Amino acid sequence: MQKSQVTIKHIAQELGIAISTVSRALQNHPRIGLKTKERVFEVAKRLNYVPNPAAILLKKNKTNTVGVVFPYLQEEFFSQAITGIEDVISAKGYNVVISQSKDKLERENRAIKSFISSRVDGVIASISAETTQYYPFKELENHGIPLVFFDRVPKDVAVNKVRGNILEAAFEATIFLAKKGFSRIAILNGPSNLEISNERLEGYWKALKSLNLPIVQQYIKSTDLTKDSTSKKMEELLLLPEKPQAILCFNDYVALFAMQSCRQNGVIPNTDIHFVSFANLPITAYLDNPPIASVEQFAYKMGEQAATLLLKILESNEESEIIPEEIIIDTELIIH
């Protein structure tokens, strides 16, 4: 039986480094350090690695295209972020291809495969509500495509990411509600697989503990971010013997769904039960009784930062892919 050909993937696995690092080292790229190059060449020689001419030619063919996959393009938060991304990317001569997962894992995976087949130069991604594993995104790295995560980032994975300071924002929002005189504070959170959901919950817990307020398990609800799921969880809160006086919501859309559920059940939002949310979207300004406060996450700025980080990876002469970079954008609680 013929022995299978050694590829750069085998070299990367033996050294425990990224495939893209091996590829650049073999091409004597200036962004790769001398010690890394020496290690790569040593292993390549020992394994009798022979470069694939077709792969080298493919690698040199840049498309000047960046792929973006976000949950929902109609959500103002993500549309603002895309504007920030496009403003930075287009200024550098790149085109942007946008796909939406609609919070479905299958659509997200399809977008990733499409980006790979289209040979985009890099990808910016905000994971779907159903995403629990990072490995589908590893295929991008296996094809030498840099990746930056935005806002919704994987848990416990060292990757390039740009996100808001959510834990502190949730802490500040909960403290704000407590200072308004509310002691029964609930949370309508997002899916537990999202790191930003865990950060909201941790900030909420931290605030209650700091004020010696009880943590009531019945006041903690997780939704899949849809209207139906949010309405169901809101109704569960309304059926409690002691209804919450205030609710911290995952974002403005969750707050709007919950407030509608309140009205349908004869409860006046922000009079009988008060709401604080995330995103501070302009649409809330048109409501008669909007959430009493919302966390401004600066989506446009986050989009700019994600695009700038991706361009840095694509064009920098530094060995930046060895240590993934995390950029945290400060938030601001806006009182309505």
C-alpha cells in the first residue's frame, strides 16, 4: 500500500501550531519568527515533506474578499456592526460577502463551507444561538483563513475576538435597578452556550451578592432569543406568587417581546414591572414606555475593531496568529 503523502497539517499537528503558521514558515514569510521557521523546517525534513505545487499556487491567489456571518442582518445591532466592518474593509480594497445564520447551526455551517469554497481571505463571525462547538470554524484555520469572532464568541477557546465588557455592564445595570428600590430582580437571559449569556448572568449574580439581595432561581430564565420562547419565559415569571419588580433582559428585542407579553397579560411594562436591556437600539426611542435603561454596546465601533484586527492578521509583519488577540469594548448604561 502506498504511504500517504505528508502535508502541512501533519507538521502542524506534530509541533502543536496552526496550519497557517506552518504554511507561512515554509514560504519564509517575514511575519514568522526565526525559531518557529527552524522548527518547521526541521520537522518537514524529518517527515520528508514535499510541497504541493497546486496548493502553493492556490495560496498565492488572494480574492480580496472577507466573509461575515452574523445571526440576523435586520437586527440594528448587527447592521450597525456591518457598517463599521464595511467602512474599514472597503477602505483597504477588500470586498465583503455577508451571510446570516438566523441563529441556526446548519445555516452557519453552510456559510463557513461557502466561504472556504469561495476562498475568502478572512472571516468575521458572530456565532448562532445553537452553536455549542468550535470545531466547524477550525476548518477555516485548516484552510489558512484567518478568523475573528465578534460579540458572540466561543466559550473557553483562545481565538481572536472583539466583544463588549458584558459582565461589568450587567453588574452596573442590576445595581441601577436595585438603587431604584427594586429587590425582586429577574433576568431574561440568552442561551447558556453563549459566553455573553454567562457574562450577563455572572454580572447579575455579582450585583445581587454585593447588595446582599437573595438570588431566586425562579427569577433566572434562559430563552433561545425568539419571540415565542421569550413570551413563554415571561409568562412563567408573571405566574410566580411574587412577581419580579424589574427584569434585566439579554437585549432590546428580548425586552420588547417580554413587554408585549406583559401587556397581553394585563401588566403595564415599566410601570408594574420595569425593564433594563442591552444594545440601546434607536427603535426604543419610538416606544411610549421604553425600557428605563439600556446598555450601549457601540456596535459600529465593535465592527470597526473586528475589521481592523482581521486586517492586522492579514497584512501585519508580526507573528500575530501565534497568540490570539482579545479586544474588549467598554459599554455605557444609558438611562432613558
